[in-house]
Amino acid sequence: MHHYDIIIVGGGPAGSACAAQLTASGLKTAVLDLAEFPRLKLCAGWVTPEVLDDLDIEPKHYPYRLNTFEKLRIHIKGLTFNVKTTQHSIRRFEFDNFLLNRCGADIFNHNVKSIQRQNGKYLVDNKFSGDFLIGAGGTRCPVYRTFFRALNPRAKERQIVAYELEFPYEWSDPRCHLWFIENNLPGYSWYVPKKNGYLNCGVGGFADKIKSNGDDIKKHWERLVYKLEILSMVTNWKSGEAHGYSYFMRSNVDTLRSDNAFIIGDAAGLATLDLGEGIGPAVQSAHLAADAIMDGTEYSLNAIHAYSPIKPWLRKWLESRLTKKMLREKKRENSNSIVAH
């Protein structure tokens, strides 16, 4: 059996960022991941300058595809705005592999099936043991499932479902486009050009709202495909089929640590409340968990951004949409309660 100071389950940005900090301090760290890297990861691949700063990445020195946008093209109910803000796009296929390979930990391609707590140690499939355990395996993380599901039940009203495709394409429009609340989608769709001939397009929104509308995320994807064809932004979809996934926006997460087990990133459901951005909060939570292990500091959400670093007016508008949605849900719940009585 391999013994480590820390076992991290999940090798994405959260897991690798946490591992890098821990190994730099001299702690023996293992990262276990079901996939063999580099691996395909469904994600728009949108990262903020703050994320790169947190990861100590200088854009000009990043060795893979990194496209920089000085403006975002925002479309809201037929109106179009150019929002001045520096943002970047990367390919997760390259980005995640880069972060994992430089983290300094021992990396294992391993499908975690069983985790037990025995004699102050965490035993993983009777192959690995660790003094500390960190869950960084995303929404379906086995560490969350084993130790935190009862402590932090998923907030179904915050579940986001997305459908997207990333493919080689010689795009002619170099701008990043976001369309909000089109065709009654409770979310937004996107067009994100990647450097050197790649493109990511997708749709995402609140799963429960889409279902209550009698709608389907695949239908919204088909509408986006049609829209991009009509606008001549994408005229060739030969590169494969789109795929779906889900994750959770931040809600009232009460417990991030149980004994010496931690959850970080999407395992804790920390995507921002406005744009559903997950990489920034994932990296922040990874560093805070590492600090808690190394220095004995408290691991809490207080220092983790609940919102994306975007223009105040756009955040205010998105917040108002979310608030109105929550009030409608509360009103409906109260109405159902009265009927039940």
C-alpha cells in the first residue's frame, strides 16, 4: 500500500493547484484521477486574469493556446453591448495537463471506488493511504459522495445543465459572444474562439427551470447551431456531436471539512452565481484547503468569490434575474404548501 501525507482525488485545476502548493511545502502528495491526461474536458475554457495570477501563469509564457479578449460581445433580448474586460480562453485538454504535470505530486490513473477512515488514516481501495484526503473530483466526486453528501446535500435549484462542442474550426469572428435568455433559456449560450483554429460553442441554464418549461437543453443547442449558421459564424459542424454535463452554482455550503477530509472546486459546488464560472473558485478553494493543512488555518468560503470579476452593471442585472427567479420559486412553494393544507 502506498502511503502519503495527502491524497487528492481529482486532477483538474482544483486538484493540481492544491497539489502544487502542498508539494512545494515538502508534503508527500498523490493525485488520483479516473482519466489519463491529457483528457477531453467539457468546458467553455474561459479563464479570467485573476485565475492566471492565482496559478502564477504569465500569459505570454503559457506554452499552449491562450486567446485574449479585450471585450465581450453581450447580447440581451435583442440588444448588444461591447463590455470592456480582459478575459482569456484556453483548451482544457492542454490547460489541465499543463497544471497537473507541473504540480510535483505522484500522479496515478486510478478509478476510486471505496474510501474508508481507519485509525486516523484514509484508505482508498486498499491501495493508497493518507493522513489527509481532498476531494477535487467534480460534481460526482467520490470524496463528496462518501463523506459530505449528507452534510451538504446538493441544492437542486442551483443545478446547471450545459450542452457544448469544442472542435477545430478556422473562425472568422475573433470575438467572444454571450447570448442571455434567448428562446426563454434560463441561462446563456456562448461562442468562444480558441487560438490557432479551435472553437467552443454551447448553451447552459438552470436544469429545474428548463424542465418546468417543458423544454430540453438539446433543443436550445439546436437553436444555437441554427443561429450561428444564419449569422455565418459557423458554417461547418462536421467535427462531432455535442455532449452534456451538469454542475452546481454556489449555495449554502455548510461543511467543507470533515475531520481531515476536504472538498474543493466543483466537488463543493462553488461555480459563480452570475456566469457559472468554476475555474476561479476551484483554484481559490484549492489554495485555502492547502493553507488549512499546512498552517492550521480555517477553511471557509469567506475569501472565495461568489461572483465573477465582470462589469458591475452586468453583475447587477444577472443578480436581479437570479433574485426574481428565487422569489418566484419561493412564492410557488408557499402556494403549493397552502394547497396541500
